[in-house]
Amino acid sequence: MYRVGSTYAANNNSSLKKGERNMSEKQETLIDQNQIKFNMAMTASLLIIGYLLNSWILIAIAIVCQFSGAAGLSFAPYRIIYTYIVVPIGIMKPNKIPDNHTPHRFAALVAGLFNLIGVILILVGMSIVGWIFIGIIFLFSILNLFLGFCVGCFMYYIFNKLGIPGFSKSPVESK
């Protein structure tokens, strides 16, 4: 499976002068995988309830959450709920592993765009096609939530392998 992240950096900087940094070194970042699962559960919940109630407003809430998460905002709604409610009352505990933010943010952006297209289609009277767009993201959210496979991250890594500019992060190498 694809794990989001960069390779571990060699920390042998003995040839560097004080204050210099090895630019080829990739920094290790820890990503809370349970926060990602929480995000997927929230997204899937909003999408299915929005569908069942035929409410594009719930989908719009999911879009705001996805775009704010994609932008890496510290006040992203899912992040705030997870950090200040879910973790403190013990519903979930952080599970941080070496990973990259970029592929996850790309996945959130793509999901938000699909949902936005779906809402626009619903609003212009093409409800069936709109709900299909939203349904695709619902299925991808469920796939990520239960199987840990992020379709958006997979797409990101394919673009990276193809050498498309802007897709510079490689998967984390397992130790």
C-alpha cells in the first residue's frame, strides 16, 4: 500500500559548517493516521446524510472542511474537532507515523473539487450526475477509512513517478 511520506534523512552533517543545512536532506514529518481516519469518517457521514436528506448544504460543509484541510489551515473544522474534542475525551488516540502532508492535502483538494462539481450540478438541475460525483468521493472516503487506501494519494504518487512538476514527494520507505 502507499504510505504518504518522504524517506528518512541521513543525519550526518559533519561536513557542513555551523548553521548550514544539507539541502538534499528530507525532513521526517509525523502524520496522525487516526486524524485522517476521523476526517474520512466525518466526510463520509456528511456525504451520506446529505444524500439521504437531499441536502446540498451538508455537502457544502464537507467541501469547506476539505478545502481548509487541503490548505493546511490550523483552524480546519475537522482538525479542530479532532484535536479539541475527540482526542481529549478519549474517543481516539493519536497514531503518528512518518508521512508527508502533501499527498493527503492533494487528495482533500481533489475530493473537495469533486464535491463542489457535484453541488453545482445539483443546483443547476442535474441531480443524478451531481450525486454520482459526490458518491464517488463517498466510496473513496470509505475505502480510505476501512482499508487505509487513499486514492488521491495514489494519484499523487503516480504523478510523482511520471515526473509531473509539483508532485515532488515520494512514498515513505519502510524500515
